[in-house]
Amino acid sequence: MYQALYRKWRPKTFDDVIGQPHVTETLKRQLVTDRISHAYLFVGTRGTGKTSCAKILAKAVNCEDLQDGNPCNVCPACVGIESGGILDVEELDAASNNGVDHVRALRDEAVFTPAVVRKRVYIVDEVHMLSTAAFNALLKILEEPPVHLMFILATTEAHKVPATILSRCQRYAFRRVGASDIAGRLQFVAGQEGLQLEPTAADMLALLADGSMRDALALLDQCSADQTIDVPLVQRFLGLAGTTETANLLAATAVGDVKTALEIVNTLYYAGKDMGALLGELSALLRDILLTRIAPNGAENLLGGGFDRETIDHFAHLPPERLNLALTQTIDAQAALGRTANRKLAVELCVIHLCQPELSGDVGALQARVAQLEQRVDSGVPVAATIERITKSEESKTAQSAPPTADLPPWETKDETDNSKGGLAVPEAPSVAPVPAEVPPAPVAEVSFWKQVLSRAQGELDGSTYTILGDSKEVSGVLDGSVLGIYIDNDFTRLMVETKDVLETLQRAATAQHGNPVVIKIHVGAPPVSAEATSKLDALTQKGFDNIIIK
């Protein structure tokens, strides 16, 4: 029967434990000098060897032939404890046995001398899960235990263990295992298992394990379907985007190319890549780039190692303010993935904010924009040219939002060249520009009312929402009696606008502007053709002017 690698290669002696010499050497000296304590507390993150060291210590205190502080693993005591056949050594899970009754039962049986070995040992895993009453029941026997009794407590959250328990135990802190130590152990295990593990793949697995030897072995087990394990295989099996795609995504966001960035996300999503892993890789790259910008002299020792220096230096032109904002947005989006039903949409929204920081509307976005303008000025772009581009952009937006006058009928067009004649203005050309019948412009009154509503609500809306609502190409408002219809171009924009706070703010502003209660209704698509515009068009066609062409 196949056994998982992390179980098969679990350490059997203190010398087999990876990355914890400060713990193993101390315990070995205590065993050799026979200075064993009655209670130990092992503290550390997952996969660092707490439970493994507890089992090794339980074997060592009962071993009949101790080998320089290590259990021999061949005597009846070591073999029986390893197989679980000796009941004097018991491993308890405090997560499922956390009640006071369980601890009372343990306390009642602990007073009996062991039947087979010298020491009765209780290994309590995740001890912080015990209830307050259970801790109180454990306290007395932990304070004055019988000579034959030993407790080994293990926890990942030492701050949840009462101080009365902590003061009665010898505490050992287990560190995260270094990436180089994990990679070396993986190479050894792969060789023993007949697998060809490339060094670059071993380094990638070590980084993904995040200091946990157990996680690293589990990842190796997952990738062991093929005899040769390389970086592309690890990326394919673990659903990773890879350094190249991550760098391409960051490059697209750096220049504000929303289309390319969203295409990369869409391709990775349908290729089966995990969206959380994508944001994790992106945040790791942003972290390394930010460190090289703010600490160029000492950053080499702080880099994560997932990306080469050439890739990091490619983004050295990005200002630290922009990098800090992008890293914050990416981390926040990654944390929010567990609370959203549509993970792809959350990542797309994060990518849009990375491409256009002004949409986030916070102080960090403003600082990033100012830093970007300062960088352009420092690189030689004249300030006047920048102001001229901004002015032209604002003029074009104003021209697009103003109602077109060329579409008005001739009898409503005033003669600007000769006002004294009082008649109709005679056009120089015999034909009139074609009138688009599908989507005519909204009446001027409706457009001005929507702008006045936005002006009233500007102070209560965040910057990104106000920018979206003010974009006449995507959002328009039409007042019909006491109903303000908001017509939105697409579903993506509707999800960003149709929230309780935004709708309540718009309703208050519309009511204040109209003077009477106004109801807000959201629609997807273009606004309907107004009756006034239709009647004027019909009247124009019924006149029968020979010099007017209607297409």
C-alpha cells in the first residue's frame, strides 16, 4: 500500500530533523546527561517538526540503547512506540478532545505507573484548543506530576496558552525551515524514490512550501506522476502562472494597457490557473521590485528568489509610490478572494485598478499619480506639454458631453450670422446631415438634470464611482416624471455602481434637485428614444422638403 512521502520520510531520530539544530542539540544533551524535564512546550508554524520531535523524544526517554542522544529504533521500546503498540505513550489531539472531561480522564489514568516502558508520555497536539476548564484541570498534575510521567505539548499559537501552563514547561521555538534546507532534503528524498528532480524545480517547491517541510514533501508527492520533475511540470501540476506570464501581466499594468492585462488574466483563468496563486506570484514580484527600489544596497539578501534579477531590474523605472500602491491593492484583493463568489471578477477588478490607479480614489492612488507626473517631468517632458494634454483631454470630454446642435430641426436653429431678418436660416448646402434613428441624443433638460444630480452627490461618492457615473459613454440619466432611470452600458459597470450606498446617495441628490421624491431605477443598455425627439422627426419628414434627404 502506497504511503505519502511526508509520512514515509518522517524523521526517526533527532539527526533527521531538518532546520532545527537549536532544539535537537539541546534535547540530545539533556538525554545524555539525564536532565529531562517533566513538561515541554513545542511552539512553531506548521510542518516545522514539532510532533516529530515529540515522538522522537518519547522514544528516546524510553530507549534501552540510547545512541548519543538519539533513539536506537531497534529495541522493543522504540519499535513498540513507533508502531503505536505501547499504550504508555499516547498522542492526543486537543482540537477534538478539548473538554474538561477528557482532561479529567487523562489525569485519573496518569497516576498509574507504565506497564511496559519507564516513562508514561502524553503528547498533546494543538494544546491551545483546550477550554479554560480543561486547562485548569490539567494545571495541578502538570505542576506536581509523578516521577514516571512526562507531558509534551505542541501548539502553533502559544499566545492562547495560559501563562500558568507556560511557566511550568520548557519552551522550544521551532523556526521556519530555510528554502535551501528544504531543497536539499527534497533532492535527497527524490533520489531515494527514483525521481529526477531538477535543482530549479526543487528551489521552486521550497519557495512554495513557505518554511514547511511537510508541505514541501506533499508538493513533491503531487508532482511525482512523471519521473522527471522540472519547472514547467511544477507550474502545470500546481496551477501556477509562471514567472514569464506574471512579468507580462505586470508590464501591461505598468503602462496602463487594460486590454492586454485582462486578456492575460482570461487566458490564465481558462488554462486552469488558480487566481489566488496568480495574485500571490504578482505580489511576490512587486515586493522584490519595491525592495530593490527602496533598499538597493541590502535587497539581495531579502529577495524571495522566485524571480531573477533581470526581470526585477526591468521594472526599476516604476516609482516606489506606484509599487507600494500596487502591492497593497494586490494583497487586499488576494485576502478578499475567500469572501467573493466570482474570483475571476475580483482579480479583473484588481488588474483594472493596477492599470488605472486613479479609479481607486484613495490617498495612495493620488500619491502614485503625483509621483508618476514628477517622474515624467524629471525625464524631460515639459510641464507645459503635460498641462496642454490635460487641457485638451478636458475640452474633448466637455465637447462629447454637450448636446449636439446639428441634429436640431431647421425651425429651431437660430441664424447666428443675420438676426435682423427674423426668418429661417438658409443653409449653404442643400442637404442636412443624416439623423441616426437608433440612438438619438437625450433631451437637454434630462442631461442637465443628471449632471446636477452628480454635482450634488460628488461629495458623498468615492472618486472611482464618481468617475464612472460621470462618463457619458457608459452611464446616462433620464428623468421621467418622478423616476430617474440610470442607463449603464454593460454589466461590469453595473456591478460597480449598483450598491446600496451609491443608490441611496443618488436618490437623496435627485430628490433635493427635483424638489419631490425621486425613485432610482437601473437599466443595462442605451436609453430609449424620447417621445419628443420622435415627434419632431416625424414632423420633419411630413413637411416634404425637396432639399432635405432622410436616410
